[in-house]
Amino acid sequence: MFLAWKEIKYSKLRFSLIIGVVALVAWLVFLLSGLAFGLASVNRLAIDQFDANAIALTDESDLSLTQSKLLIKDAKTVTGDKTAYLGQSSGVVTSDNLDGKVSVSILGMEHDSFIMPKVVEGKAFTDEGEVLADISMQKKGTEIGDELNISSSDKKLKVVGFVENGKYGTLPVLYMSIPDWQELKFGQSDPTDNGLVSAVIIRDTDALNQTPAKAVKISNMADFIEKIPGYSAQNLTFSIMIGFLFIITAFVIGIFIYVLTMQKTATFGVLKAQGMTTGFLSKMVISQTFILAALGVLIGLGLTFVTAALLPDAAPFMLNDLNLVIYGVVLVAVAVIGALFSVASIAKIDPLKAIGGE
């Protein structure tokens, strides 16, 4: 390690280029991981706020909240420590203060249910005709007291408060009562057993071990989230991109270190002639690669934090500490693996030939 660091300090420019390459790759990996985590989060933030164990949907919906139309009489057969009805649809809203039209996801729920989000400004809805909005709507011009017009409906809804992390399917969420949601979705509200909701949210660790009505299927939240449109495909796409970057890093660093090793063939030959073993020289190369990769990753991490601070709020970018640590360790590991090509070449160096002997 000492000799490796001494050589890095002596040949600053040469090794700075390698550090720069690692830093750029690490920066790209961290940016992609931030985008992947951010996009995944805005798809499911509103659902995560429920802190639920399971969800009951119609059996024929294929875990699609939008496609599920659950009769209340069937929903009543779902049990758990805590249960809550949920209605979901989408729409486009306009108002006097909004700059144009805004696409939203609409969630209907009972105001006293456990899935009601925490209000950060204003108050929770208690009456029909009142809604809560994700706080991102505030940045689009929406204010408390505004009346929102919903597409395909003459109904006006009054904004009474804002919540944080109210996103579903990347869209800001409007939270309202079940009757209001039914009226928007079906044209009229129906509080009877023949009325409809989209799902029942269940908070109970034993939620899956029950037998509800035949039309109802209960699934854990992880399976449901995987079925959110585009969620799995998006995560897979980013994972493949990041995986290829790891492979590219291994090859690039391996080539750099191999070239440097070949340039130092005579030096290694002299060191071998003086009694240094192949194992010792191999450890020096691997240590050197570890230092270069670690410095590059740290610089890339710093660039990522700077970039995150400069990105606009509209960008779905979120950093996850665990992901950063894992990807940083993997980058260093694949760089060291790439350097193993050079270890094989060191073993083949003949001290006599390297110093010009016969």
C-alpha cells in the first residue's frame, strides 16, 4: 500500500486520468440510481404512506387498482386489525389559479380511516366537496380555498389542505371522500352495499390468512406495487443500464492498469531481481487500483450531491444512502477485479529479460 501510494503521488497526471474516468463513471451510476429510485418512489409514495400489509381487489383486476371495481358488500367480508376503503381514478383538473391543465390521480377514502395522509398545511377534509392535494400542486398555483374543476364532471371541489409525498403513478394525488370519488368515477354516489370502491387496504400481519367473498383477492403490498403500470419495467431498465456500467468500469480500469503494468515491465523485473515476489508486486498493483477506484468513487459521490442540489424540483431524483454505499462498493470491487488481468502479466515477467539480459 505504501509503495502504491508513493507511485500515485509521483505520477500525479497519469493516475489523475484514471481517477477521472472512475469519477465520471461513478457519477453516472449514482445519477442513474437517483433517477431510478426517484421515479420508483413517485410511482408509489401515496401507497407507502398507508403503511399497510395487504390490499384486497377484485379477482379479475390482475392487481390493477384502476381496473378493480369492488362491491361494498364484498368489501365488508375483508377483515383485519384495521381496514379502509379506497377508490382510485385519474383526471385532469383546472382552476382560476392553475396555469393550464394538470393531470392528477384521485384517491377516495373515509376521512377517519387509518390511510388518511398527514396534513402539512390547512386541514383534512371532513365534508363532501372538500379535497386535500399533494403539495406539488401548490407550486403549480393551487392555494387553499381554490375550487378545482375536474374533467368530465360539473362537480367543483374545494382545496382545504396540502400533504407531502402524495404521488401515485408519478402524478400528484387529490384525496377526497368516497361519495365524491364515486360521483366523479360513476356519475353518482352510492353508500349502499351495491356501491363500489376500488380496494380495501388492510393493516394486519395476518391479512392473507382469511377467506373473503369469492370475487375478492387479497395480495401483499409488495406484489401490488410491482403491478403498478410501468413500475417493474422502469426498474429493470435502470438496473440493466447500471449493470452494464459496472462491466464497462471493470474493462476500462483493467485496460488502464494493464497498460501501466506493461510500461513498468523493466521496473518490475528489477524489483523481482532484488528479491520481491510476484505476490508482493501483485498486492501493490491491486492496492493501487483500490486507492484509485476509491478516490474516483468519492469524487463521483461529491459531484452527485452537487448535481442533486442543482436539479429542479420537477426532476424525480432521490438519493438513497444504502444504494449509494452498495454501488460505491461494487464500483471499487469491479475495478479491482479488472486489475487482476495485470496480476497474470506480472507473474510472467522474467527478471533477466526485463533488465536486458539474455
